[in-house]
Amino acid sequence: MKPTLIVLAAGMGSRYGGLKQVDGLGPNGETIIDYSVFDAVRAGFGKIIFVIRRDIESDFMQAFANRFAPDVDFELAYQELDMLPQGVTVPAGRVKPWGTAHAVWVARRQVKGPFAVINADDFYGRGAFDVLAKALSTPSLGAGNYFMVGYEVGKTLSEQGGVSRGVCCVNAQHELSDVVERFGIERNVDGNICYVDGDKRVAIADKTPVSMNFWGFTPDFIELTERLMADFFGGVVDNAKAEFYIPYVVNHAIKHGLASCKMLTTDAQWFGVTYPGDRAMVVERLKALADCGEYPSPLWSSKRGA
């Protein structure tokens, strides 16, 4: 069975100022999602599941339905604020979706085997899809075998402002021992990278591995997510900003001996759009990739898997 790819596309783009999911950035108006799906299909992924909000369904389908059909097997899953454990209500003032682990959970009925998870607005590179597809396609892959494609934090920053990253601790066997979401990560005027921790700024090395939310899981991850949801949401019912992140579930699995998570590395270069000012850089880099022949242009004009 080919692995499935879940694309998290329900974000609201508050810092970007619009729907990044459908913004045409490639030489012929391609979105980052287009490149991710193209890379996933040629790497060997089968079904693609897009997690979106119902209020963007029309814009989403208008942008992608004709491009993907009939060659790409894709489905939609919906992430809504009221999709919560029984007895939990949406706190007053809540607007944004509930986070990445919750987004995976809403697609639970559509996942039948090993699967990967990516953000819709991150460009991960062909090599990243290749190494993760290979790992997830291992014959008789047992439960509790998780994967994460790691990147060096110094290569994932924005010149426009601070970013959030999952800062990783990895052992000698390249297994993840801990991942902590850090915020406000940026390079200071002195060239050092720091993140914000309360009223302090904490320095981290350029080559520190971080998660860019490119994960690979066996189906037991969804079962574990569901078990952890009730406790998580029961404790944040009055917090209008709390989010249920994938690293929360991964850390629980590692610390309780339920799973191991191997960090995969690749020469692929990450880039993405967090702020409006990032757009020009992404446009330039996608054009360069097309010009050098890494991708056909227009992207979908050539036979899949080329």
C-alpha cells in the first residue's frame, strides 16, 4: 500500500494577510501545494488528504480540482472549531483552528495505513518526499515507527520577523528524544539565532535540528491522538489560544515507550511564506528551480513522476 499524505491547509494566514494555500507563487501561478503534491506523487505517495476549513472549500476547489483530477487521488477533510471531545465546548473568543494534531485527527476515518503530514505553505523539496516515502513504504512497518524530516534552524528563518519551530533533541541513533515548540526565533544583529522564552532570549546554534512539520506515522498515532485529546482539551477549555500540536503527541509517545521517532535528513532546501515580505523570495526560488529543470514549467503539463 502506498503511503498517504495529509496536507494541513486550514490555517488562516493571519501574519501573511490572506490565504497562502491558494496564492500563485510559481512561474505559471503554481502554489506551494502544487509543488508538494507533485513531489509526493513522484516519490510514491498515493492518496492526498487536504485538511481545510469549510469556509475556504470553494476557493480551494476552484484552485486545485481541475489541476489534480483525474491523475491525483485526493480527498478533503474538514477542521472546525466544534470538532471536540464529548462534553468540551468552544471557549469564548476562539477563532483559529485547534492545531496540527487536531487537524490530523479530523482525517482519521480517511487514513488506512502509514501516512505523512505536511504544512500547506512550506516548500520541503523533492529529496524530503523521497526519503520519507521510502521510510513509510518499508515492508511490514510496525506500529510505533515514526519519522520526522529534520532541517537546520539556520536555514529555516525569515528575514521578515520571528518564526515558530519545533526545536529537537536527537540521540546518537538519530532518534528524536524531545521536540519543543519555540517561538520568536530569528537572527539577531550580531548574527546569533535566539528564541523568546518569557522575557528572555535564548541562543541556539545554527545547525540545531528543527521540525518543519514534515512527519511520518503509522496509524497508531491517530489512536494515541484520540486518547490524549480529552485530557488536553479538558485542561484548556477556557484558553482561547491553546493549540493541540503534533509534538505534544510525539513527545508523549516517546517518553512513555509507545513509539520511536527517527529523524531523516536530506539535502533538500526548505523555504516558505510566513510574512508578506517572504513572497518575493519564494517566487524567485521557484522560478530558479523551474529554470534549472528541477520542475517542469508549467508544473502540471508533463507526465506525472517525470
